[in-house]
Amino acid sequence: MPTGTKNQSTPEEQELEGVIKFNLLHREAPLPFHSGFPELNAWRNLLYELGLTGQDSSRYGGLGYGNMSMRTGDSQFLISGSQTGGIRTLGTHHYVLVTHADPSGNRIESLGPIKPSSESMTHAAAYAAGSWIQCVLHVHHPQIWGDSDNLGLPGTPPDLAYGTVEMATEIERLAKTTRGPVIAMKGHTDGLIAIGSSVQETGHALIDVLIRSQTQ
């Protein structure tokens, strides 16, 4: 039988990248089947090769970065697991289904073989911005992030840290008012969020910004 585990970070851990900052109720079980998984995972592996997700001992305390998700129901989404950013090729055992998210209560419930990404609350907030949002990709890229204003990207205030209720609230607001497709998380070093009506659309939005950042 699946077992439930709760996770809540300590004040000291709140300052670290990659730490789950929400209240988590996770049940261990095989990942539920979803027909869209191969496309999401293919894009994730491509983003790894482009350096938009990964792991670097000289950045972010050496922790993996980048996570991606796709909507599977009104309030459910499939998301890559905690600290999988540095793994070159992911499989089904690296993903988890978020079955319920309560941004205002800072609570996530999930089902799968791994705990969900520490950015799950941000993904949940983006999906709450509108049913048209079917995919959320969170990546890191110093050049795009540092030049986000010149690239015309909407951005969150620099005093909002990743994984917080405040960041989630602002992402939801920006997703509603700007419709993205790429948002700079200015309080989360090098962090970017892409949203779209499909995995392909969201992935191409990121690639477009990457190309513009290197050719302007």
C-alpha cells in the first residue's frame, strides 16, 4: 500500500536552492500512465542538452536545476521529481503526479515513485492562471535571465524567493496578465518559467528566447 510522508523545511533550509518549502503529503506508488508523457520527457531531455536544465558544481550550491510539467486534469499535473535536473536522461521513475495543490495553504499532495520538484507550487500557480495553460517549463539560463528586460520578458520582483507562496502568487498574476510565454524569476538566480497551451508550444517559446538572447 502507498505510504504518506510529510515534508516541511526548517528555517535554515529555507535559504537553500532545491529544498521543498511547501507542506508535502506524498504517496509512493508507480507513476500513473499518461499518453503525453513521452513528449514531455523528450522536450526535457532536449532542454538538458541545451543546458537549460542540468547540474553544475559551481552554480546553485552544486544542486540540480530545472523541472517541467504538463497538466493531466483540472487540478492535476505530471512533474519531474525533486533533484532530477542533473540526470541526463529521465524515465518514468523520475516523474510524479501532483494530485492536489493549495497555493494559499502552501500544501502539495502527490503520487508516484519520487517526491515532486521543489518548484511544484510555482507550477501549480501557473496552471491556476487559466485552463489554457497545459505545460510549464522551469529552466535556468544566466544570459537570458540577466538580459530579460532587453528581451522584453515580464519578471517577478527581485525580493521574491523561489518556492514561496509569494512567488507562486506573482507567477499566477503574471501568467494571467501577460500570458508569458516566458517569465523571468528575478528573485531566483537565472530562473525562467515558460507557459503554453501545449508542450511543443512551450518548448518552442523557450528556444525562441534562447536564440534571441544569442543573436541580438
